Amino acid sequence: MQRRATYVWWKHLLFWGLWLLLLGPAYISAFGAWLIGSMLPGYHDPVDIILTVILTATLLLVMGIAVYTAWHFWHQTKPFSKLMIWLSVGLLGIPLLSTAGALFSYVQLAVK
């Protein structure tokens, strides 16, 4: 039977601190999807639909990363460095790509 290595205290603090920061992008994308999505029943503009889809996908991806990293940290099945990479993707990569996609679609669909 393999013995699992336990994480030291500073790894716990770093992981859970960064994990809690994931709630920021999740809240922003949930609020944006709710705000734009609440306008869809009365007014169907393609840019609103695209922005709602982008923000909903962002929310699902960030929450998926939150669940994935928390589960693997709790059960200690992945190396700490890989969990930090996933958290950085959830904190920086996905929100930046989402913002770029939303701005691009807004410029292409609404500004013309």
C-alpha cells in the first residue's frame, strides 16, 4: 500500500487562499450572466445571447476547476504544483479569455 504525502501548513494556507479567490471570477460571471440573461425574454439581440453564453461557460469552467482542485487537494491525489497550475488557470486564464471573447464579440456584433 502506498503512503500518501501530507501537505505542510503553508501549502494549506496557499491553496485555500487561492481557492477562495476563485469565487471572485465565479461571482462576476454569474452576476453578468444573470444580468444580461434577464433581458433576453423581452429583447433578442445576438450580442446579448453570445455574452450570456460566454459568461455562463466561464462560470461553469471556474466552478469545475474549483471542484476538481478541492477534491484532489482534499484526497491528496495530485501533486501540489499541478493544483497550483489549475488554480492559476481558473484565476487568470479563463477570466482573461472570457473577457477577450466578450469584448471581441461585442465589437463585432454591437459596434457595427
